[in-house]
Amino acid sequence: MISEAQQEQAALYALDLLSAEETAAFEVELSVSAELRSLVRELRESGAALAHAVEPQTAPPALKQRVLQQIAAEAAPRAAAAPGNVIRPSAAAFGRWLPWAIAAGLMVACALLARERAQLQDRVAQQEQATDAARLRAAHAEEAAEVARAETERMAQESRQIIAAAQTTPVLVALSATKDGPAKAQAVVAWDAARQSGTIKINNLPSAGNGRDYQLWAVDAEHKDPISAGIVRVNADGTTVVEFKPTAPAKSVQAFAISVEREGGVPKREGPIVLLGTA
Amino acid sequence: MIEPSQQASDYALVKRVAAGDQEAFSSLYDRLANALFSLAYQLLGDAAEVEDTLQEVCLQIWRSAATYNAKRSSVFSWAVMITRARAIDRLRARGRRQRLAETAADEVEKSVGVSSRWADASHVSAIKDDAARVRSALQTLPGDHRRAIEMAFFSEMTHAEIAQHTGSPLGTVKARIRRGLLRLRDGLDDL
């Protein structure tokens, strides 16, 4: 079930209207929801269809020629860099001896031709066998390509996680409900360690109740107690997006947590933790 | 929106482009160029700059064809979003944000006017092509929803800037974009 808030994010995401941090947070949600991914694809298709609504123009024919020339120029170095096309430095020096080399080559070629013919016959037989093998491989190619695509996607996802874990910003932390929290509540923290600030996006978290507030905490390896990152108030539909800064430097954040505290918050956690996620 | 057979054909072309096939790129160019040129022209309004933009877009497609993911979007949508992003980058680089904000209302009116003319014409005859379908679907949207998604798509303004420019609360703008896009999707499905 996709909430209205998620639909809203999906629409903004489909039109590339979210900020970098919002995009990162939403992509975490996307990664765990096929339904949401499907909605984003539909909305992106609908958004892109707006391109049909503009007054039609015709691209100048000369533009295609320029583009194709540029493509060809880009393709040439690739082809030249292919192993079979590498020109060795000695080839240039050999140019001085070219006439002699041609003469010698012709003599040698005559002797070699007879042997070549026999070898070619063998190769034709081998090629026929290879063609049969290729047909078998082709039968499985589509399946293999799909597996490869899935593997590539998985590796890309892992790479992003590794890079994020290493140092790039923001680091994304998904928070889920503890036994004391509402089962459907979810949150994602985008944490920028260098700037010591972050953004938390929350879904399905009901109001903390009268005289109570939710409080965000950063659990840091260098601090004995969790560091307060401020009060978090949710909207009537259980969602919110809040930017935060911990009250003390958090250089080695291990987790983020949300607890229910007295209204206005407390300097040191007292209440139950309802959402928790490890970095 | 795009016919499945056309999507499959486009996908096959992109796979060949990813393998360095220049002939496939030429075919893909023929498929997309006019639509992308028209979109960039709508955004930039300057033919020379549009040509430069389309050249950049083509290079990006050539270089990044291997990263195209058919599960995320059709080839057409992928190319459209690249074009839109490039054109918006140029708008921002030109420092036209302020000027565009001042004239955005006129542009939107112009865009809606274009939509209206085409949609009216398409009522007379059967709706046969993609352009007529989109224009017709747009006409079914409430005016404020249509204006919201057109401003979001055809200008470089963020949703916060649209809210500021139109004097509407941010939540209202977001809701209009959401509802407008959902209704456009449904409208395109129905046609």
C-alpha cells in the first residue's frame, strides 16, 4: 500500500524535483518496494509524455551529421585502443626496410601458401563445430543477459553502500520499529558526517501523544550516552521530513534512534526507543 | 504511452549502441531527434543553444547507453529526462532563473494555449498519435493541476520556487503535482 506522502515523493522524484538528500532518502524507500518502483516508472513515463505536448519542431539535418561525426570521432580512439590495433614503435622503424621486406615476404609467402591451404581446411571444420556451439550459447544468451543485468544492479547497489559507508555523503540509515514502536513506522536518515547535519524522513508514525515528543538520538562510539539530535514532530498523516544537527560532535555514529520523551525533550534519554537503525 | 513493440525496438537499438554500433545510433537519432529538439526548444527558446544541447544529449546517450535500465523507464522517457536535465542546466548556467520566473506565467499560458489548440483539433478526428493523446489527456486535468505539472516540467523552477512564484502553499503545489501526474497517467491509460 502506497501512502499519499509516498505518492507525492514519487511524483516529485519522477520529475527530478527532489533535492539531493530527499532523492537519496527516497531511493532507500524505492530499493525495498517494488510497488513504489512501479509507480515511479509509470509517473516518469507520464511526465516524459509531456514532451509530446510541445509545439513540434524539426531538428536541422546538419545537426545529425555533426552528431554522427562526433560519435565517430569518439569511437575511433576506442577502436584504435583495441589490442588488435596497437601499433608497436618498432613498426615505424621497420618502414625503412619495407621494400626488402616485401620481396622477402613474397618468397616466403609462396612456400607458406601450400601449408596455409591445409590449415584453412582444418579451420573450416573447427569453425563449423564452433558455430554449432555458438547456436547453443545463443539459445541461453537472453537468460544469461538478464542474470548479468540483475547482478550488475546488485553490485551497483553494493558499491553505493560501500562508498557511502566509506566517506561519501550522505550516509543513509534506515530505521525500523522496535518492540515498543508502531509496527508500520519507518524512517530514513541521510547523515552528512562532514557537515555534522542530517535529514530524517518518517512515515507512519502516529502522534507521540499529549505532553510527549519524539526525540532523535545519534549513538556515537566516542560518547557514553546517545547525543540528542532534537525534537521530531510528525504531521497528522504520520509523516515528516526534518533537518537536524546533534548537540555535540558525532564523529563515529553507529546508530540513530527515536524515543518518546517528555514534551520539549530531555538532555539524556529516558523514554522507550520506538525506532532504531544502525549505520 | 509508447507502443510495446516500439519500446522493444528502441531497447534493441540502445543495446547495440552500448556495443559501439554507430548505425544503431543513427537509427535511434532518427527516432528521437525531433521530439527531443522540440522539448529543448520549448525550454530554451534559442535554436542555436538547442542544437548544442541536443549534441550534448546525443553524446551522453552514446556514452551511457550501457547504463540504461529498461526496468526504470522506456528509452524515450530516458532520453527526454536527459534532455530536460541538460536544458535546465543551461538555463541555470545562463542565470536566467529570475527572468524565467517573471515570465513563467506567460510561458505556461502559451503552453496551455498550444495544448488547447491541438486538443480541440484532435476532437474532430480520431486520436491517432502520441502527441494528440497527451494533449487530449492534459485537457482533462483541472487547470491548476495542469499548470502545476507544466511549470514543474517546462521550467527550471523547483517545487518550492513554483510555490513562491504562484503564491500557493508548498503543500498545495506538491499535491497538485502529485494529483496532476496521477491523473495524466490515468488519462493516458484511458485513451
